[in-house]
Amino acid sequence: MALEAVLVVLGYLVLNLVVGLWAAARQRSGVEEYFLAGRRLSPLVLFFTMVATNFSAFFFLGFAGAGYRIGLSYYAMMALGTALVGSTFLFVGYPAWRLGRELGAVTPAELVGIRMQSTALRVLCAAVWLLFTVPYIAIQPIGAGYLLSQLTDNAVPYYAGAVLLSALVVGYVFLGGMRSVAWTDVLQGLLMIGVSFAALWFVAARWGGIEQANALLLSRDPSFFSAQGAGGFFTLPVWISYSLLWLLSVPMFPQMFVRFLAARNLEGLRLTAVLYPVVTAFLFLAPVLIGLWGHLELPPLGERESDQVLPMLLGKIAPEWFAALVGVGALAAFMSTMDSQLLVLSSLLTRDIYAVLRPRASLREQTWVGRILVVVLAIAGLAIAWAPPATLFAIATHAFSGFAALFPVVVCSLYARRPYPRSCIAAVIAGEGLLAGFYTGLVRPEWFGGFLPVVPVVGIAAAVMFVGMVIERRRVEQTA
């Protein structure tokens, strides 16, 4: 790796650490300060931290890999689903912001538990968020390991790169909590946007521009430009499933939901709801097209190898300094998601498990437990990254389905006029139980007409909750 490339990567890592430490120095004491930045994130900072948090290794590597395997229709599906997500930022974010302040809730599980007056539901929801976020955390060091290995021609081995990224993220999260996470997200968000378009322009220039590159690939394999994608991947049920998946799952990401609680005012939520779909509609195009064009330059790649198509392509056609610059943008995506996931899972374990089991724990004690858990969770993510179980696309899709299953219960907790704890508990168990049935093979996917698990899972959870609410209401009326 050229000296210039080394300096680009190291320069970014140092700058990111400096910003994180600067923000940490401004931190005050207290649990709300550590986990929510004192509920004072300004509108602009909120927008960038929402964008950066949701653009992970899945965005840079997973999108490129999906573009390589499926084609341009993957971009169309992601752009549509993300445009719809903006509406849920208002539908979920408004009442979450108001109730979070009113009830003093620090985590999404805490808010649900208080509103539904159920400690059991609170712990159950926290467990679900933990179960599906820990594997998603692993996507970030996996992506960093792939990237650094490709950029350095394996001078930095895969797992060494994963450990390096995790150690840096743990450092500033441990010290600065949400304040460090949010301000580093501003840096990382700006970098991701700039680097994504720079990479698109550079790669397209190799074949004379975007139109010429697409025309060349179209002449070789038109299926990459079909509505269904290569291999007929996007049937109508799959299109509908993925559109619902993003709509229902993104606001349920605990690292996204907690930002509703951390916003200074509603103006930040309005700004994010408007700008988020606009930015992503442009931004998502870059990695998908670059992955698609990998067919023009690289030998055939296997399913898991395709997640590395972006760094492999840049390593072959770009100067080392430019490949390193794009690599820095990808590292920004990894870090901006991993830091948020570590922090929110730490808060879930601290507030919804530790503090429930030890109700006399002081706020200072909870803060330090949270810091220690940041380290423990990072180690757990690295353990999964030691032997990645599937493609980034598969890992993310499984995690998203688990989050989406909580949507009916969270909406009930935000809007219901009275608590329905038993109905909510039954809905969580039914939804996540059906999802477990899909994963274990007890429930066959073909039973649901080609739809992804998210559709029947959310449908069953919502139906169980509705029936349970009717029963609970009648019992209350009969005893009144």
C-alpha cells in the first residue's frame, strides 16, 4: 500500500478520534447525558446522526454486493422503501419524543414498559432488540476487515482490521457516549456523501460514463436491468415485502429510535423526515451501480465474495490513494453505525436489565455499567466476525425482520389510551416465534405465497395484539 494511502486512512482515523474526544470533553454527568446527550441534539446534528447511523457496512458493501448479484432493481427497491421511511419518522418519532421527555424514558424498551405498565414487557422487548442487534453489530467489523484487507493487499489481515476498527470506536464511545457518537456522525455523514459520489464518478469514467458502462453491461446480460433483477429475484411479493421491511423496521432499529428521544425539539424530526428520503434517493445509487459494474472487470464472484466487490474493483482500477479515500468513506459508514449500536445496546442492558434486577443502582453506577458493557458488546461482535455466518445482505435482512415484528407493539405503546400489557407480550411472542419458525424450518416460506417472513410475522403480531386488546377491554368493562 502506497504511503499516500496509508496517510489517508490514518489521517481519517486520527481526525475521527479527535472529534470524539472533543465531544467527550463537553459531556456532563448523568445517565441521560451519556446515553442521550442530555436530550439536546440540534436539528442539523440530529439529521446527520440519523443518516450516518443508518448507513452501515450494509450500505457500502452490502448494497454493492446486492447490486452485483441482483442488478439495478435493487436500487429501485431501496429508494422506494427509504422514501416511505420518512413518514414513519413522524408517525413514531413525534409521540416517542413527547413521551420520552414526559416519562423520563432513556431506552425504547423503557418507554414501552412504562406506557404499558409492565416490567415483563419491558424486559422482553429489550431482549428482542438485543438478540437482533448483536449480529447486526458484527456487520461493521466484518465490513472493516474486508475493506482493510483489500486496500492493503492483505498487509492488514481481515480480522486485524476488524479489531482495529472496534477498538477505535470503543474508545470514543466509552468516554463520550451519545455526544461523541453524534458529532463523529456529522463528520462521517459528510464524508460518506462526498466519497460515494466521487467513487461513482471515478468508476464510471473507466467505461466512458454511467450511460456507456450500463450500455456495455446491458449488451452482455439484460437481466441486470430488468424489474425482477438477475435470476428473477424481485417477484411482486418480494417487492412488497422489502418495501414493508424498510418502512416497519428502520424506526424500530434501537439506534434510530433512541434518537427520537435525544432530539432537542420537533423541528429536528421534521427536517430529518423531509431530507432523509431525498439524500438516500441519490446516495443509494452509487454503491449499487459500482457493484453492478463489477461484472465488467472482475471474474465471477461467489455469493459471499460479492460483498467485497467494491474494494476489489477499486483495488484493481483505482490509484491506491483514491481507493484509500473511498475506503475511508466506507470506514465512516461502519463506525457511524457501530458506535450507535454499541451505545444503545449498552443502555438497554443497563436500564432494562441491570437496573431492573438492581433497582437501587445509582445513576453514576448505571453510567459506569453502561461504559463497561460497550466493551463487552464490541467483543461479542468480534466473536461473530471471526467466522461470518452469511452475506451482509442476509444478516441485515434477518435482523430487520426481527425489528419489524416489534412495530405493532411500539405503535400501541405510543398511541393507546390505556395499557394492554398482556396483548403486547402475546404479540411479541407470536411475531418473534413465527420468525424463529422460519429460521428453524418449522414454518415453510412457500406457505405465504412468496412473501418474505416480515409480512406474515408483522401480520400475525398485529392480529394477536388486536384480538388481545379486544379481550382485555371487555374484561375491564365487565368488572367495572
